[in-house]
Amino acid sequence: MILYNRPMRLFSQTFSINDAEQGSGQPAGRAAPAGSLTFREVYADYAAGTPLLPAARQALLTWLDALPGNPSSVHRRGRLARRGLNEARRELASCLGADASELYFTSGGTEALNWAARALAAHGRQSRKPLILCSAVEHQALRRPLEALADEGGCRLQLLPADRYGCLDLAAAANGLDDPETGAVCLMLVNNETGVIQPAGRLAALCRERGILFLGDAMQAAGKLALDLRRLEADYLVLGAHKFGGPVGTGVLYARQGSPLPPLLYGGPQEAARRAGTENVAMAAAMAAALRTRTDELVETEARLSLLDQRFCDGLRQLDGCRLLVPRQLRLPGYISVLLPRFDAETWLILLDRAGIEASAGSACAAGALEASPVYLAMGLPPEKARHVVRFSFGWTTTAEDIDYCLQVIGRTLAKAASRKDEL
């Protein structure tokens, strides 16, 4: 597939039923919904990854075309590469309310979370405060490295409970903070499966009062919530570009000045001698362009997604058996987890995909797993119901027509299933 010499319409294609029947419009393996409904491709998995923003694409191509230079080289092209890297770091710092010297480029959020987890465990060993508190609804990119460190004896891990909407129980967290062995607390700002906005600011402030390190996972929050690290008292913050319209494979670890951060990779002096290896200028520049775009358009985007969110939820409420898990006021607009009846989530995803709708069941990083999502279980859903939850997440390419198509497909699928049951 040639990506850059012609426009692509991966996220907004439509196909008529007649074209589909003639084999001239519909992708192979896709079946058009029954009746006169026009086949349409709808990308509804923004929480897993977003389409590349035009500004990010332009920055990426500009630097890919301009540079063979290594940012560590002293010649002209090397200096140009270094300048591009520094500009990207300053742009990201400006969006986050941080100092550029506090940002470290990584290959993505998973690497950054693993790095931060190692820093927390090392600090705990040195300070004799080995206990790390982590919410029960954290992403596996953080939970698994913490569990591995605990298994190796590098720390002790305690999970903090969530309420029925997947929001951290602050009272339980406060009790854990009073344990003299607590050295660090971890909490995502926005949950990747439900979109719930966590009380990260209040928890970070409690940690600061007690001299406890706080790690915030901003993978789903960056570019969607206003982030100001001058006010959010986090010691570490993690973000990944592909969650806000940047390229896959690049991210940032923020470490507040003075926070312990042992080297991740040894070798050259890159990233303040903490992560050796030649930096990827093009990816850094594209990430910075994406975050700047999303930050500048934050209010407008939230208003547009709120309308689409309401349209979708209002439609779901009209369908028998559909249950929304989280009220709008507790989550980001455009993140909708819904318990769909008749079929389990895996079957629903197959049916939706055949109709051109790309959604997910919980975290995309757990794709292929047959077990119920730990997040939904932590919210108190029985396993048999948790296996029926489908996540729809919308973003900058989503239109009202996309929303209506999703509702029509779900409605027709339920109606067909009901009619077949009646026939039996």
C-alpha cells in the first residue's frame, strides 16, 4: 500500500449496497447490513489509536525528507537535527506546563511506564519505603511491570479498589497513604476502557503532602484534558503520541526536577545520559505537532464530541437491553462502554466489523484474551456480564452520520436476533 503519494480515506469510506453486491465497493470479507442500509466504514476505536493528524503527518514527512543527520553529530545536518529535537521538546513542554529538561523521549507509553515503574521501585529500596499503591483499574502496561518487580522482590504492590463506575476510591487510597512504608502511588488520569476521569489531582496533592512519589498515566488524557504540570503535582507523567493523533512508536516520560530517574539504557549521552540511542527527530516533531493541535483545539473538540456522545447514548437508550456503564459527567466525551445483549463482546465485534464498524472490547492491548476485562470486574460486573461490554470511542474524524450508522447496525442486529429467537 502506497501511503503518501495520494490521499487516503481509511476512516470515512461509504459504499452503497448495490456497489457491494457487484463487488465494486465493499472491502473483501465484509457483508453489508440487511435492507436498504448503505454500507459505511466507521472507526470507533480512538482509545486504542487515533488517525494521524494532518499537522503531525506534515511534520513527520518534512523531517523524514530533510534529515539524514544524527542529532549528536556536530556538522550542519547534525545541528539541524538537534535543533529540531529541541524544538519538539520545547513544544511538548509548552503544552504540558513543564520544563523541557523534564521530558524524555521514549518509544511509546509502555516503555515510559516501565521506566517509571523501575524508578519507583529503586526509590522504594533506597528509602526503605517499598510499598507501591496502584489502582485496580490501571492499564496492564503499568500493572505488569509493577507485578514483575514485586515478584523479584523489588517492591511490594497493593491494589486500590474502584467504585461501580471504575473511579478510584479516594478513602481507601488515603488509608494506604498513611502506611509508613508507602513510597509511591500510581493512577491513570483517564481510564482507557471507560473514559472515567480519575481524581488524579487530589491524589497527587495528598502524595505531595506526605512526601510520596506520584506517577500519573496520561496516555488517554493528553490532548483531551487540559494538562498543567505546574498545578498537577505529579513526579512522573507518561504519554504516547498515537493516542492524540501522533505517530505510533513514540512517547514521553515526564520526570519532575529532583525526582529519581535511573538510566533506562546505557551507551551514549542521549536524553541526559538516561536513555542511550539516536533520537528519532521526525517522530518527536510529529508528536509535538499533534499535541499542539489537540491542545489548541481542546474546547472545540470537547464540544463537538459531547454532541456526538449524547446522540449515540440517546440512541442506545432506545434499544432494548443496552446498558451504558458510566454516566457522561464522569468520563471523557466520546468514550462509551455499553453492555450489549444477545451476544458476547467477541461476537458483537465480529458482527460490527462485518458491517464496517471498528470498535473494541476493553483494551486493545488485551486483544485475543477470552477473559473478562479486569477493569469491568473491578467495577463489580459479574464475569458473564463483563464479557458483553463493547467500547466505542470516537474522535476527530467521527461524524453524526457515523453515529447514526452505528445505531442502525446495532438496532438491526438486535431486531434480527430477536426475530430468529421468536421463530425458534
